[in-house]
Amino acid sequence: LIVTRFAPNPNGPLHLGNARAAILSHEYSRKYNGKFILRFEDTNPENVQPEMYEFIKRDLRWLGLSWDEEYIQSDRLHIYYDFLEKLLEEGKAYVCTCEVEKFRELRDKMEACQCRLLSPQEDLQRWNRMLAGDFLQGEAVVRIKTDLKHPNPAVRDWPACRIVEQPHPRVGGKFRVWPLYNFSVSIDDHEMGITHILRGKEHEVNEQRQRTLYEMLGWSYPVAIQYGRLSIPGASLSKTETVRAVKEGKLSGYDDVRLATLAALRRRGISPVALKKIILKVGLTLVDSSLSWETIYA
């Protein structure tokens, strides 16, 4: 059974680049009578926009996409905690309290920091202190123990979990320890039985990190298919910039026609069928693609 997923961060409205991931993943699963999952990746309380959960679903329905299962990561903290504790118990992860600069210096020299040498019992004590609030934001992170000789420094002992003191818009102050992207994505992709991941080539380093965790846990990594960036000259595809501009009143809303958000394209009168055709025509090329408004209108 082919199982794909579209996993947006609810930190802003969907744009044409996001639509590409959604459409390709949806069409691939449907072509083989597989399963398509919608998963909201909202484990960074600092950038979640509460209205975006429904906003995104409305955009996906407008595109004609349907999903078989829906998950929200902020409902799944207990699952991530269980896996983190298991890794700490087995000595495959550790709680690091080193200053970031000091850690990077050692990492770049392929040397272990002092925290890496702690016993699992000491790590579990530190983990419980993280949960209890003994450490402040930035004072402790959980790291995955990888090969310190790995050719890519970004893969060496990468961070899996950190403290965020800002309350989450959905679950409030219930949690103060949050998984980072590569950890939560890896756990979810395995737990949800994802077989194929279609995503931008900018995730290359993320994939290397995720593969180290899969190997550690004895799992088989899904088939990962990368594609290049998609841009429209004269239109920003940055969610952060869009949200900021709307809040500052520089844009009339997420459907301001100067944007390349799905809401703006809808307001321009562009049909979802046209967008789907364009995305499928561009396909899965690794080459960065640029779409002109003339092409979209045609």
C-alpha cells in the first residue's frame, strides 16, 4: 500500500510551492489506490498561527484534495516523549547543557562534549529536570548520538528536543519541552506507515539526520523523492513575510492579489484544475522551476 503525506506547518497560508507538495503527494497515492495523510507539524509554539489549521484545510479542499487521516503533532507529545526516554535509557541520546558555540566548536573538530559521556541514568535525571522546569529555555537540549566522524557536521549529534517557554496556541502551557522537526517527522513517518515522501531538495540535510535515527531504531526509511524549487517572479513565497505584511497592514489579507497564496490565486479567478495541471506538468524535476503569470493564465 502506497502511503504519502502532506505535512504543513500552520505558520502561514499555503502558496503555490506548498500546493506542489500537496498535489504531487495526493495524486501519487490516488494513482495507486493508496492512502493520503494530512499532518499539521506544529511543534514550534512560537510561530503557530491558530487560524491556519482551518485555512489550510479550506485551501486543500478548494484544490480538490481529500485525505484519509488527519493528525496534529501537538496532540502527540506523549509519543515523542516515549521514544526520547527509550533512546536516553539505551544511551543513544543525551541531554546537552553546553553553550551552543562551545558545542559547535567541538562538533566541528569531531570531538565529544562532556555531556555525551554521561550515563543513561544521569541523562534521564536531566530529562526529568527539563520537564519539571529546572532548566530555562536555551539551557538544555536532547541530542541524538550519531557518528562524530560523519562527513557532514550538521548530522553529528543533531538536536531532537528543546525547551520553549511560550505557551502553544492549541495546548497552552501544558508542555514546555518540544521535539524539533527532524525528530517528530521521523517518528510520525514511521508510526503512520509513510512509504513515499515527496519534498523539496532543500531537505537533503534533514533527510540525512532522519536516516541516522531510522537506522538507530532499526526501521526502513521511506522512498524519498526530491524536487527543485518553484518560484513566480515578482511574488514572494515566504510565509513569514506574508504573515508579517498582513499583520502590519501592508497587505489587505492572505488573499491580496499581489501574493502567490492559494487564497490570492483563487481571488484572481484562477481555477484549481489549472493549478493542478501546471503542477503535474512541472512534475518532479530536480531543476528549480520558474512559473510566469502568463503561463498560469494560459
